[in-house]
Amino acid sequence: MSEPVRRTSPADQQWADLADQLTPAASLARIDTVTGRAVGTVTVIGVLITGLGAVAAGQVTRGGPARDLAVAAVITATIAVACALTAQVLTITRRLNPANLTEVRAWYHRQFQLRARVTQVATMLLILAALLAGATATATVLASPR
């Protein structure tokens, strides 16, 4: 004897709606969006270093604090982008049954666990890179002859 089927709860419906979004087209669109955002953020770091006069003044190539800060900013921004792109690696689960809400819930929980930390690290590194780029410009201005 089978048990009666219960009505779909609002929570189950939310998981079902998320299951409907697990399509290749939706995944590729999300990857494109995040990749564009990462590239745009790195462009901001470059603008901070060059637009504020550090490179134009030639201070970065002469050595000293401005050069060290610029190198640190570039390395930090590079690691941040690598983290951001790592967090966005396309994961395809061929055995995932979108009709099985328990599997869908477990898939999303794994994605949050795997990607959330890396995304947080990438964000903090981008903030640090922006601060280092600003410090580069400040050091350039302070080291420039009047």
C-alpha cells in the first residue's frame, strides 16, 4: 500500500524551480557574466595604477616603494582573478536527476560549499589589489619632484 502524495510545499517548489535552472545554456550565461565581471575588475586595478600617474610618471620602473607596491598590486589582482575563475569552473553532473529534489538540494549545497570560500577570497584580494594600486599612486606622487 502506498502512502498518499502530499501537496508540494513552497520550499519544495523553490528547489524544483532551482532544478529547472540546471541547464547548459543557463550555466554558460552565468559563466560569461562572472568572467566579464572579473575582467572588468582587473581593468579597474590597471586604471588605478596607470590613471593615477604611477606608470606615466616613470616611477614604477625606477624601483623603490612605488614599484614594489605596483608589483604587489599586480600579483594580488592576478591571484584574485585566478580565484574568481576557479570558483566559476563549470561543473557538469551527468548523474544528477533534476526531478529528485534531494539530489538537487545536495548539488546546490556542494556548489555553495566549494565556491563560496574561493569567491570570498577573490573579493578580499581584489579589495587589497585596489588598495595597493592606490598606495602605488600615492607613493608615486610623494616621490615625484615638485
